[in-house]
Amino acid sequence: MNIIYWNPLLPLGMTTNILAAINREQSADLQIQKLNAEPRPIAKMCRRSILIVLGMFLAGTAGAAFGADESSSPRIEVTKGAPTLVLPDSLSRFINKQYPNLRVPKAADMTGPWAAFDNKNTVPYACWGHFDDKGRTDIALILLGKGRWQALSFHPLEQDQYAVFPLEGYAGSTEDFTQAHAPQEFYIYTLKAGDSLVLQGKKVPETTYNHDAIEFFSLKDPQTGILYQWRPRGTSDKPEYRYGLYIAFVFGALSD
């Protein structure tokens, strides 16, 4: 099994070498050492440790503190057989302002493998749960743009602010990957806290965690995909760890 430490292009333009950063931070180092225990993989698998510096922005005018009520969770509406995602208003405003070149998929985008989700009370481009330790509803999305797409996880803060984690970890650059693959090839969904990823009918015990996690998997090859697990910042006071980081478990063809 290959263990790959990978540091993507960081949203704030930082190019911190993750190995050096981890060596400087004992708590992060201990976390990575624990993760590096030899696994018992069901499919070909590698692990990429992703240090993600978050883009934390104001979503328009400041509002009330973001509470854990129904308005903070997405919902699915089915109209004429087509499932549609309805996001919290604050997140919709946030995406429109901070990511003007990206958008939430629409019914017209439910083509190719995504068409299999017709008449279902779910969509392939969104999932949500308690991915960190804050107790609020975090939302992961595949957003579409012209000639590109991106997977992002949005963690709500106070006053309609969001911490944004790019969900990456592909071999090669994210730009190359998203240009080579249509977003309809993949879907994302929530792995509930305490559950294990199941591949080839068998549980992968190394993937069990005490928070919900994000699965990003191929619709054509269910053995190929990435599992994202959030980790706390530990004792570090550095901005790189301000809101934690995601660990990527890479399976199947994506582990090459």
C-alpha cells in the first residue's frame, strides 16, 4: 500500500509543505502516525493527508448566529420525477457571492449516471451531516461551472459565515481531473459516524470514525472513490489548522 502526503493548492495562495508542517506540530504528527498503521485493504487503497487552509468568508450581510434548526439543513423536493436540492438561504447567498463561477446542479444536469436518481428522494451531488465536532449541519456539494466542477464542504460558523474545505486528493491536479471526468461520473453521500466503508461486500474497519464522513465514489465502479474524514487542529495555533483538516482515503483506480 502506498501512503501519499499531498498538499493541494491552498485557497489563500499558501504553499506550505505539509510534511514540514506536520513535523513542526506534534499533535498533527501523532494523528498522522496513528493513521499510518498498516491497513488490511479490501481494494487497492492509498491514503493522502490533506492540509486544507480554509476560505472563511461573510455570506452577504451578517445575520443571526447560525443555529442547529431546520433552516440550517438542506432538503430534497421531487418535481415531475426530478429531485431538486433546496439549500439553506444563507448558503445559497454565500455560494452566489463567493463562487460566482460555480452553481448548484439543476434538473437539466441529471444526465448520464445521474439520471438513475430520478424519482428518488436524494441527489448525487450533495450530502450533509456532522462532519466536524461543532454539532452543526455541514454540507458537501459538487458544484458545476463552465468546463470545470469542484467538490467543496461547507462548515457553518457564526453570523452566516462558512469555513470551506476543497474535497480533493486526486492523483494529479484538480483541474486536470475535473476536465478529464464529468461530474456525473461520481456521487457523494454521508458515511454515518461509527459505520465502516463497505467494499466488495466487506467492511473496511480502518474507515470507522466518530464523526460523519464524506464518500465521493464512482457510479460506474463502486470500488473506486475517496473517503474524506475531518480531523481537529489539535494544539496548533497556526492558521493552517484553524478549522482542522480532512484526511483522504483513496480507493481503486483513483489510488494510482
